[in-house]
Amino acid sequence: MSASAGTPGFVPVSDWPTLEELAVGYGEHRMEKSNKLAGKSFEHAFDNGYRISHSFSDDKNLTWQIVDGGDQPDHTGLKGDAEYDAFEVRPNVFFIDFYKPAYEEQVSLVLDIITGQAVVGVSGFTGVAGERRTWTKFTNATVRGNTPVEVYQPTDELIGKHILYRYTPRDAYEHVYLNQGTLAWHCLAGTEKGLADAEECKMLKLGESLYLLFWTETIMPVESVVVVDLEKMRSTGRFFCWDPKPQRMVRMSFGSYATILAEANSAAILSQPAKPSRL
């Protein structure tokens, strides 16, 4: 092979598949939806100053309302209806996902109906240098009703883990968590086979071996919010994307089966005297 024939194993961005192609079949390993929130209502005060209620009229429809807009008083009273998906990722802990078409925003809410803890990630679009890109903002609940609640905390428990996620019988990815703000992913099989990148991420501890994982992609406009359960070895989450080739929004929820391939404590190794070693 000539030196100008390209780099083996590297896939140029121009050859990446569309996000619509990627989305095919991603619900195959998704856990069953839950109907346990039907008829329930929750009101939380968040650390951005908003007080928001979510009322689940049945197992498919909810109403959200900004009860208090904080330093945005013109937002007080805004409300809307949406179709939602809810997954009980642990007993009484729910991953809830819905779309607000009037705002072009995807909302993912993790809610513990016993402790009152909640965190919400809202994803939307923005224009950057003539392109449509994605963004996500997180806010934490500080009060449920009139009761203060503990805020979910950042965690370093995923750092050093090398995990394989099987999203479908065909699509498999490996993740390596480098630090609290960076993960590396590589598609081992499926539509994106051979693609890899390192992305900005966020990690929160939701419970014992239960984590909220978020990452935003550098090359493609993709926002991912996922609950990773390393006790049940499952993940449940969603992608919110802008596909630049067909110029369309792509939204999908997914699930996966997880396998821990390796774990490394680099900090502990670095604390030892340097010497020849087989790692």
C-alpha cells in the first residue's frame, strides 16, 4: 500500500453514516416502559431558581408547568403537554424522557419518588458558524414540594473502567472513562464500525453502582443522556441529534447490555516507584 493511500483503521468524517442510519433498531435492548407514574404529580424547586411541576395524567401523557420562573418572572405560568416514556431503572427511580415541540427541546428527568431527588437535562439546538449544533443544560432539584432534598453528586467511580455496551444484536461500542469530564468511545460492530472519538462528559452518582452519564459529541451534533446500572449491567437512555446530511432532527431512546472488560486505577499505579512492569 502506498503512503498516500490513507491510514488503516481511520474513517474520515465524510464517510460517517447518517444519524438516521445509526438509529435503526436501537430500541431492541431497551427495558420495558413503566406505567407506575400514571396519576402522580411532583413539584420541585431547582438550582436555577425555577419551580416546576410534572403531572402524569396516564402512562403516556404529562403536563409540565413553570410554577415560579425565579429571576425570569415572564416564564411563570408557562405550561405544556407532552408524550413521555418512563423507565424504572431501580425500584422507585425513574428515567423519564419527553419532547417539547414548541421549544424544540428534549427533556430527560431522573426522579427518585421516595427521596424526592431529581436532576433534569434539557437539550436543544443552536446555530454555530452556519451549522446547527446541539447543547444540553442540567439543573438539580433542591426542594421537593416544601422539603429540601439531597442533590445528586459528581462521581469518579467510572474512571478507569472499560465497558462494552451492546445496543442491538449488531451494534456494540466500547467506552473508556478517562476522567470526570472525558470519555473515549469506539464502535466495535454495527453501523458505525471503526468510528471512534473522545468526548466531553458528565457523571453523577444516583445510587450504589447506578450512574447518570452524559456526553456531547464533537464531530456530530449529538447529546446523550444515559442511566448506567453496573449492578444489573444495563443502560437506559436517549440520543438527541441534528443529522447534518439530511438536515433533520433525530431523537431516539435506547437500552443496552453492558460488560466490564477491564478496570484500572492509574493514580494508584503512578503513586508507586517507576520500574519495568507488565500491566
